[in-house]
Amino acid sequence: MTEESFTLSELNRRVKNAIRDHLPDTYWMRAETSDVRRNQNGHCYLEFIEKDAATQHIVARARGVIWSNIFQMLSAYFETETGQSFTSGLSVLVRVSVEFHELYGYSLTVVDIDPSFTLGEIARNRQQVLKQLEEEGVLTLNRELELSELTCRIAVISSPTAAGYGDFCDQLLQNPYGFAFYTKLFPAIMQGERSESSMIAALEKVFQYSHLFDAVAIIRGGGAASDLNCFDSYAMAVNVAQFPLPVVSGIGHERDVTVLDHVAHTRAKTPTAVAEFFITHMEKTASELADLEERLLSQSRSVLQEEASQVRLLTKEVVHLSTLLLQKERALVQKISDSMTYVLGQRIQDQVHFVETTRQYIRMVSPANVLKRGYTLTTKQGKIVTSLQKLSPGDTLETHFRDGVATSVVSGVSSTPLSETN
């Protein structure tokens, strides 16, 4: 007996009937969304997947559909509750009916969704990443960096076409204090599947020139909350946490605090707020410098006044001491002067006495005085004859007396002294 056989359509019909007859109408199912797309009729087609928790390999897969009337309602509800659009890469809890079509096969039709599950999954993922960073000891590394006093050279990671980047630059340029900021854009994709690798690559480029910058700004101007997934990734967070420059985040969402916001040095809500943070920091530095300048001037004035007072006091002491010294010197000079005057007077008197004595002696021994005492003076040709040897017979001599002169001729010369003749 030949076993009964079926055509493919017959077998698929039996499967369809079995599913319809033996399974409940709907199930709550946990899965991850993938390849979410909406066609021109408003229907949403997607794929549900399940990954192994350890290896992240896909262990189950099923096609899904949300018909336009349901999708319009569910997507609005989901975005209102979670703050992000219904897109790929979300962990969701959906109520589905199991469908099997003879031509299109197995699929799941979504009829309801629980947004709180997705929020919980996002929060759990963030907590897991934060816990891992804390266990590795890198969670607070960037927050512990000290922001330099003059933070004016800023490396910016952003999309060059993002409105937030323009707002950031305009805010810095038009700051009311006239501070000069120098920014350099390192372009990156800020949303989508390539955003994580693009931003990490931009950080690596900044690292090569880190000595030229004071801080890094990662900014993103708004967008769907679902686009924040890249800012919750471990790879992005660990790069920011260990970056050698302070990182300031401003990714445009007030309600959501991402892992990046936790590990960054400072979190600002928007790109404009990031610019305000840098301006405020510079204003604080300028204020501190102004206070320091005022204190320096005040202390300098005090020092100068104290030194001037000391100079005046020293001047008075110098004048007083100089006066005393001058008085002593004047007394000494007067004493020396008096002494020299006395000594000179004595010497002059001695010299006068010597001159007078000499004069008296000269007067006493002068020829005229000798003649007055009865002596005579013999001259030969106007020269006094002091020796007989200078006379010769026939010489004419003049003998001077007190009362006149007698002329004689030498007739002979005798060498017998006058004492011997007596």
C-alpha cells in the first residue's frame, strides 16, 4: 500500500490549519528588531531575531509585519513613551499572531507592543556597560582630568552639516566677552550603523594631535532618540573614558543620559550649551585673573608704601648720622686746622728769629761794620786781599778806612805774621 502524499500547497495548507486550530490567537514575544522598513502603503516589514547572550550569534529568525493601520498607532505610542522611533536594533516585547501562508510561509503579525520593556532593556544595557567600565577602573578617568585654565583650543567631533555644529561655532564666535576660541572639526557620522566606528576613528585622529588642543567637544544637534544607541556602546565609552583630554558631550537630548554622558568630563544638554560651558569657564578664568591682578596691584601698592616709609625713615637716619658725622669731621678739621695754624705760627716765628739773627750776624760781619770798629780793608783792583800770596811788589792797593781810602804801592812782601813781630 502506497503512503499518502501531498502537494506542497496541500502540505502548507495543513500546516496553516494546524497553527490556526492548535495555537492561541496571539503571543507576547521578546526579540530584537532588524531590517525595519516601511513601504509606500504604510505597512511596516521587519525581521525579528534572537541572539545568544554569550556569543551574540543569531539563534532564531522570523519575518514580521505590522499593517499600516496598526503601525500608525503603535509607532506613535512607542515613540511617545520611549522618546525614540521604532527602528532596527531595539529589544522589544510585542504581541504577535502566528501566520503561515501557503505562498509566503511563516511570519509574525504584530498587534501590540509594550514600550516599558524596551525602556527597561535600554536601561539594563546602559547599567551593564557602566558596571563593566567601573569594574575595569576607567569609568571616572576622564572626569578626573583637570580642565586647563585657558580652555580655548577645542577639537570638535560632529557632522559638518549638522545644525548643532553651526550653533556651537556661532555661540563661541559671538560670546559677549570677546574671548578668542580656536576650533578644529574632525568630521564623523553621528547616527546610524556606522556612527560608532566613525566617532572612534575621529577620536583617534584627535589623539594624534592632542598636544594642540585643550578639550574635545562631541556634539550632535537633535535627532531621534533611537539614534542614541551608538552613545551607549561599550567601545565608544571606553575610548572616551580613557581619552587624555577632557571630553564635553552635547548630543541634543535632555531626557536621555547616555553612557557617553556618564564617562565624559562634562555633560551639556545641547551643542549650544557646550559652547556656553567653555565660555563660562573662560569667563571664570578671566574673573580670577582680574581678581589676581587687583590683589597684585593692591599688594604692590602696600609694599611700595611700606618701602617708601622705610626709605623716609632711613633717609632721616642717614641725614641725622651724616649731620653727626659732619659735625665730628668739622670739629676734627677745626682741631687739625688750629694745630696746623699753631705749628705754622711757631715755624714762622722760628724762621723770623733765624732771619733776624742771620741779619744781625751779617750786619755785624759786614765790611762797613768792621771799618767802624777801627779795622781797615785792603783791595786790589776792587777785590779784597785776604792773603799775602796774592800781592807782588809794584801792585797798587787801596786801603779802606772808616773815614776814607788810601792808595799805596807794594814795595816788598814779608811773610812774617803780625803776632811774631810783637
